[in-house]
Amino acid sequence: MIGKGVRFILALKAIPRVGDKRIIEYLREQDRSSLLHEEVVKTAITAIKNLEAADWTRCLAAADEEIARANDRGISIISYLDADYPLNLLALNNAPTILYVKGNYKLLNTDKSVAIIGTREPTEYGKRIDNLFSKTLSLDGFTVVSGLAIGCDTYAHEGTLTGSGKTVAILAHGLDQPVYPKRNRALAERILEQDGALMSTYPIGTKLRPQYLAARDEWQSGMSDGVLVIETDVKGGTRIAMRHSVHQHRPLAVIDYRQRGKMGQRALNIPKFRGNYDAIQHQNAIPVFTREELIAFENKMIADHNTRVAAGQEDKSQSTQMDLF
């Protein structure tokens, strides 16, 4: 599936020194429901960059090449202008303008979604908690979003699949590249086999870079209605995604291991739990351990999602009326 606005957005992205932020600023200044072919070309190439007609033609050719590569590889492309673009991302000021998807692209825009994240080296107890909560949330109708990393991400995807739920893995490279990490390539195939999705913001042919792993964390929370942290120390990659959830106004919850029977306050001394409590103290994270607390977190995510939908529905309905190229 190639969205209606994909060719136009890819062409804009092919303009030198024009990024997503500038493109979004331009689009938000327009009455997108009235933009037709002639108006788009004339206003875009003058408002965003003063291009000659030949330059714009080259940008369109680059867009066509990317679309052809996607079609050859069974990769869907969704643009910021398309009806299938996730409303959760649409609410962000710095949203990615192009999304690449393998599998069920409809999962990017479900009514209920949650990011489940955490350390790459969880405790044995944390692994069990991760599987339990991801399975429970999926059975409660939530699409589970994570990053396919070793550790908590892995157990979140696996727990969801065990419950026959739907999960989205956000990757830090082009979807034509070998899945990273290598150890989770079979898991990625399972996700696709069970009607899940692999998503990336990176063009076809983009190889993994270390900085892309951190950049990916922003979209784990941005795609979701809330973020649940299984285990984290006070430092680490998980804390990046947690900070993004706060900035994006998404509910942040952490497993509160102080409620684990005899462990109680001693859990504060376990390194993989310390970040959870730090988030409770400094990021207003919601402590979750019991079924009742999880339900309260679910209700918070649903309420916030409904508010975003109400605020963004008109803008989304305008974008579906576009007839680009």
C-alpha cells in the first residue's frame, strides 16, 4: 500500500536541506483539503524552497524510485497526509512525515496501543512480569509497541504473541535490511506471521547506525497511548523513551516492585528496579503492580487517546480528501 500523499512528501524530502519539521510547518499553513496538483507544485516549491521546474522534476523522479523499491519489496509507505497515518503521531510537532511498514499497517492507528519497554538485561522476575503484563494488555485489546531489542522488548513482543495479540516492532534501519538484532530475526517473522507489523522511519537501503537506535525510542512512545516500563536502572536507553513520553504527554507507568511480597522496600537496592522508583519520584510515573492498578492505567490511556482523537479528527478528515498527483 502506497498512500496518496506519499509521492508528494517524498519529493519534498528529496529537496536538499529540507527536513520533516519544515515540511510539517508548511503543510500546517495550508488548507490541505483544497490542495490540488497545480497548487501543490506551485506553492510547495516556492514556499519551502525556490526550485526550478527541472529540480522539482528530479525530486519527483527520486520519489518514484523509492516507491518502486517499496513495491518490489512488499513494503507499505504511509505519509503525513494520508488517512492511515497514526493520529498519535499526528499530534506531535516533530512527527516523521514518512513511515515504512511491513505487515499489517492498520495496526499503526488502532484505538488502543501501549509501548512496553525496559532494560536489555532484565531480572528473571522481570521477564515473567513482562510476559504477564504484555499478554494481559493484548488480551485487553491493546496493540503492544516495542523496539525488538534484546531483553524487555523481546519479552513484550513474545508475551503479546502468546496471547494471540497484535504487536508492532519499530526498527532502526530500512525494512529491506537484515533485521537487527540478528537474534530476533525469527521473532520478527513471527510478528508478521501473526498479523503484526514492522515499522521504520528510515528509507529503503538505510543501514543501522548506533544513533538510530536512540532516535527510534522517540517513536515507541509517540506511536502509543502510554508507556509501561518493566525494569530500568537510573541510566540507559529506556530513560530516553521515558523522557519522550513525558514530553509527548503520554501516560508513563512503571512496575512497582516494592509491592512484591517480602521484597518490599529492599527492591530499591536492586539496580534494575532503581530507575522505576526514580521515575515515580521525578516524572510522575504511575506505579503499577496489581490488576486494579493496570486497569486504571488502561483507562487513563483510553481517555487521553479519545481526547487526541477529538482534537485531531477534523485535521485528519481534511487530509483524506486530498487528490495529490
